[in-house]
Amino acid sequence: MLSVVENLQPNEIAMVGLPFDDFSSFLKGSAKAPDEIRKLLHSGAMNLCSESGIDLEKAGVLKDIGNITPISHPNDIVTPIAEIINKGARVIALGGDHSLSYGTVKGHTKSYPDLTVLHLDAHSDLNDKFDGNKYSHACPFARIMEQGLAVRLVQVGIRTLTPHQREQAEKFAVEIIQMRDWTSSMKLKLDGPIFLSFDIDVLDPAFAPGISHHEPGGMSTRDAIDFINNQEMDLVGADIMEYNPNRDINGVTGMLCAKLLKEIASKMLA
């Protein structure tokens, strides 16, 4: 993969797979997601045009640089992610479980010390520890904030806050917009470079059955796309996390991930 990174050009978008789910609780399977998303993206069932009218294929800026392997800990991806950014490219990482967001954000830190993280999820992932693991997929944003890897964390779509998570949110001054208070037309004030972490389970399981933790009451696909496109932001990086092909139905959630990838890439270009 590193030789491929050397060929990246400034302003290109590097699509990189993170096939890792060892720190996932309840169910495994999200390690299969990067290759499944690639397969569906290029299956012929969709083209590479986004809703904004950008043809990613014609523009030639979306570069698939393969998977980072092996991964045994989110720290293993920090240096490869940083190398991509040092080439002047922007990253869309395909997880994998959400523990990896610690590594994707940390990889951006040297280039973007004033990074804001916009986090879409059903869960806050702010636990100090989960199942004895401080780097569990239930903990990445606690690690990000306690280590000062982001100057601001805005969480949207949350609908499972525990008392401990509320305490953590207050401790780290996290801005949480719970799902019950959210609308797709909402516009946030987002300054500086923005990293988008998109957990597929922010969507209602009716739209995304291929996830490990079904949490009813979430966004529709239309809601999520409109919300992202409505934000005025300098989107410098993103990850798409927690798609579990083992639970998918006829590739519905995989196609959704491929669609999101196109829309997020186009937002980066905009």
C-alpha cells in the first residue's frame, strides 16, 4: 500500500479499507465491509456520479489505495493515514469497527491541529472503558477528547445515552444533538477543518439492516444525505464505520455505504 500512497497527488481523495473488528462487542463482521463496499461500488448497479452532479470517475480524483493490513490495534493505522495526508490527499476510510476512528482522527492531528470532529451515530462511543478495553469501539471518542486530538466534537443522532456517557460528554464539553431534537434541515456552525465520522447505525435499521447494533428511531438515508450536504464545512477527512455484511439483506446496506462514499467524496471536492 505504501508504494501506492507515493503516487497520490494533492487534492485527490484516497479511499482506504480498514478490515478490523477485533474491538467490536456483541457481533463481529465489520472487517468484511471494505471489500464488500468496493465490490458494490463497482458492480455496475450504480455509477460514480453524485447528486451534486460531480462525476467522480470522470474527475479521476477518487483513488482506491487498498487496505491497511495487518491491523491489531487502532494505533496501527495512524502512520499510514498521516502519510496519505502528507501527500496532500484527503482520506475516506472504510471500516471496520468504530474503534478505528481513534486512529483515523489521530492520523490527521499533525496536519490539522485545530480539527473538529462531526460524528453521526446512534451511540456516543464516549465510554471510558468497555468490556475491560479502553480502545473498544464503544470508547474512541473518549480517547480522542482526553488526548486533545480534536478541538471540538459534535455528535448527531445519538439515542442511547447512559448516565456514564452523559458525564463523559460534560467532562469533554461534547456537543450532542440527540435524535429526538434533530432535523435534516439543521445547519451547524462548523469552523476550520472538519473530520466526519459516519457510523451506519445512525440510520434507522429499516434503511440499514446490515449493522451489528440495531437501534430503532434513526435517520433515513435521505435525511442523512441532506444533512451532510446542507452543512457549510471544509471536509478534510471521513470514515464510514460499522457496516456488517453478515447481517445485510441483498446488499442494501452495502449499496447505501457506496452511495454515502460518493456523496462524501463530492462534498470534499465542493
